[in-house]
Amino acid sequence: MQITVQFEAQLRQVAGTGERTVEVTDDCSLLHMLQDVTLTTAALRERVLNDDGQVQSSLLLFVNDVPVPAVTAESVMLKDGDKVLLLPPISGG
């Protein structure tokens, strides 16, 4: 299956791209896909996943424009053609 991953804000710079298409198995969860996508870039991994390999609670996740709570990433199963948006917390003042 092909999944499109969109990186926003600081994640775009760390990932080196705003969008990446990845190949995953048919029974792939959102969490597993994120673990695979961040495997080769330590800086990206530390911004997306915590030390336990789970999604950072502050990261906003969307699958096909539908918000997904970080704590449910393991149970969300992806489908061919899904679009995943990763949006880190943004602060300002």
C-alpha cells in the first residue's frame, strides 16, 4: 500500500521534505508506519516518537483530514492511498 505523509512546520525541515510517499504492508497501523518513517532520521524520530516508541502526545495527527489522538495511533489501521499529516505543536508570543 502507498501512504502519503505530510510534514508541517519544524518537521518539514527535519524530514528534508514536505511530503513523502511510503510503502507499507496491508495490515499497517499508523504507529507502525510512523516508526518506520522515522527510522533513518534520529532528529525526526525524537520529534515524532517518545522514548518508548509511542507518538509524542503533543504531536497533532490527521488521517485523511480527520484528527487522530496520539494515544490511538496503534489501533488506527491505514488503507491504501491514505494521507497522514503530522503537525508539531507551535508556540509563539
